[in-house]
Amino acid sequence: MKEIDEAGEALLGRVRIVLSHTTKPGNIGAAVRAMKTMGLRRLLLVRPAQFPHREATFMAAGAADMLDRVEVCDTLDEALHGAALAIALSARRRDLSPVLIDVREAAQAAVSEAAAGADVAFVFGTEISGLSNDEVLRCQRVARIGTSARFSSLNLAASVQVVAHETRYAALGNRARYDSRTPLATHEEKEHFFAALQASLERSAFIDRDKSGRVMERLRRLFGRAMLESQEVNVLRGMLNAWDEAMRKEP
Amino acid sequence: MKEIDEAGEALLGRVRIVLSHTTKPGNIGAAVRAMKTMGLRRLLLVRPAQFPHREATFMAAGAADMLDRVEVCDTLDEALHGAALAIALSARRRDLSPVLIDVREAAQAAVSEAAAGADVAFVFGTEISGLSNDEVLRCQRVARIGTSARFSSLNLAASVQVVAHETRYAALGNRARYDSRTPLATHEEKEHFFAALQASLERSAFIDRDKSGRVMERLRRLFGRAMLESQEVNVLRGMLNAWDEAMRKEP
């Protein structure tokens, strides 16, 4: 899986984040932290109100090293230099807008262009009013993050976090499974356990030998859902043995 | 689509967020804001270090109203009261862990249980060390947000934002399409335009009448990809007319 990981990380290297006219330097720091957690490495700022700034450094926390590599630009055109696909993040409805897609489609489009060797940009506007129409029309797509109709005020760094997460997910997919997990019990281990369980339950008179079917079905369903591990079957068989021993000793 | 929206919002009402032993009150405020943007309404705190606190109110911004409804609990059991599915957020590897799933699977599981009428909880641990083993084992699933191997230090509120976004997306899906869009051009409108375009290009001698095929194929490809709108076809035909008029006037 190492090769897939490396290929995914390489794709993320072609995806840049552009923040236009950011007002609060703390948001730049939080954005850089959000990017770094997701493996995005290139941040460009178009005329930030204040940068560098101690608030940016403070909010970046363990990602403060990335602040040294931030590129500060005079215009959006400069920040988009070399990018083949620019995706504007915008919550506003506009009369004349590029194709409106949702953030997951946007992340998939970004990764698929990056996989074809192109550079891709996600463009975020200023905190209060977002991107201007002129800025949006320099992009080929407008992406929207779905929010509550009652409260859509997503913080700038939170938007960057969602976009970075969706982009990483699109590039690298579901990695949770790769974790080494304790081995599952084999078919035979499970069947030996069920046989021992049934015998023990009959011995205890919890089930009648001739009416054991329904109870055993329920127990098979429960343990089937649980996806028993090999070690767990050992523990369960040990428990059954202990009960069996104890029952034998009873007068 | 209003019915689907309302059904989705109702599902989100059954999903609670639990923050255990939160150290920084600012994170509680930022978490509440993240929740509100995504339509999550119920926050429970297990023994927060400081709450209520002005930092929480400040970071909540337009979501500060939700702070009045936050439930403060003494134990995780209390916070999970009534919940049928509890999903622990954890980045750490553990020897004995509930089933490990990724954040998208977790959101889908949460929404599917909510759709069946159950209450669901996402449980987040303290900022530095996360959830204890004892807390994790009170949950039925452990969810992980995929992060860079080099820097996995996701801020608490940023994690809540990702989980809330994934949950909203699982409940409500892709809403970008629902926006009213200018009507697309019909087949006839497009074919009239292509005919006029070809005639004009032949008149201008840009293409030969007998070799027009390849150029027209390229132009059809370009305009096909662009998904022409009705109004745009009108503008384009107007442009062609103007060129045609100007050509006629040439000596």
C-alpha cells in the first residue's frame, strides 16, 4: 500500500490553495494547519491584510514551518500561474457563474486533473464577502460546501479544512482498513466454538436438545455480526470450559 | 426538494456530538459553530476544564445561541444516555479497539441508524491525548479521519467540522445541483447555431466548404463540453450576425 500512498501524496503536491484578500492573519495560520494535516503543501496569498503576523504563527501551531514557504501575490492571475483548473469556493448565488458543483465533485475533479499531470487551485475569498465576480470568472468551476440554510457562516479555515479533507479522501480513499488488525477466526474455529456453546447450553438446560435451533440461530447472528477474532474465540472457549467444569462439580 | 431537505435535517437532529474533557473553551465555541453550519444541534460536554467561558462565546460567533443549550455531564455514560450507536473519534492505534472505520463510513452508519429512528453520538476526546481506552470501549465503532503521516495534528474543532460535514453530506447528499440554473439550449438552438457558425466561417474563408469537417468537429466538442445555455446561444448568434454584416460591408 506504500506505493498507493506515495502516488496519492504526489497528487496532493499539484493542488494549491489560494486565499484572496484574507483579513485575519489567524485564519492564514489555521488554514496552513488544516492543509498540512491533509498533506497539501502549497499556499498562495493574494494581498493579505497582514502577513507575516504573530497570530498566523500562533494558529499554525505545528504547521508554522509552512508559513515560510507561503507565496504572497499581487493579483489572482499571479496566484493562478501555471494552474490548469481553478475552482472557486463560493456560497453566494450569482447570475453568471461557472459550473456550480459540490465540494466532493470538486475534490474528485481536482484529483483527476492532478492525476493527468495538471496543476489545480482551490480559490477562497475574503472572510466576510467571499470572492468577487471578477475573481470567480477567472475560475472554471464554482464549488459549494453544503451548509445549513439557517446558518451558513463557515469559518475560512474550516472551509479550507473541508476542502483539504475531501481532496485527500479523493486522492487516497479510505485508508482505515490498512491498519493491522488482530486476525479473524477461521471457519473451523468458529464452528468448534458454536458446537461447544450449544453443548454447554444444553448441559445447563438453558436450551432443550430438540429445540436448540432458534436460540443457536440468534447466537450465530450475534457472533456473525461481531466478526469474531481468533483470540476472542479462544477466550470464549475458555469461558465455556470453566462453566462446564463448574457444572460438573455441582452435586 | 424541500421534503428531502426537511427529512435530512430531521436525521441530523438525532446525531449528537460529545466532547470529553475539553481543555480549551475556545474549541467548544469553534465546535458549536462547526456544528451549526452543518445543521447539528446537540452538544454534550463531559467535564470540560472551563465552561461557560468568554473564549467559547467569542469563537462560537453567530452560533453563540447554541451554547445556552449545551448539556454538561459528569461522565461519558451520562452523555451517551439514550444513544444506540456511539462512534469514537480516534487517531491512535490501540490493541483492543472497536471496529475501526473511516470517517465517511462512520457518517453513513450514523445517518443510517438515525434513519431507523436511533440516536447516534460522535465522541471526541481531550485535545492532546484524545479518548481513553475506557471511553473508546464504551463505543461500538472507532472512526478515523485520514491525515498526513507527517502531521496528523488535527485541531479539535476542525475534526468536529469534518465529521459534521461528512454527516450532513451523508444525510442530504449533493445539493449543488438544486440551484436554479439558466436553462440549457435545446438541440435545435444548438444546431441552428452550428449551421450559422459553419456558414460564417466558410464566408470568412477560415474554412473551405469541402474541408470544414475537422474544424467543426473540434468546435462541436468545445461547445458540447461547455453545455451551452439558451441565452448564450443567442449571444453567440448575435456575434455571428455582426461579423457577417461587417464582412458584407467590406469592399
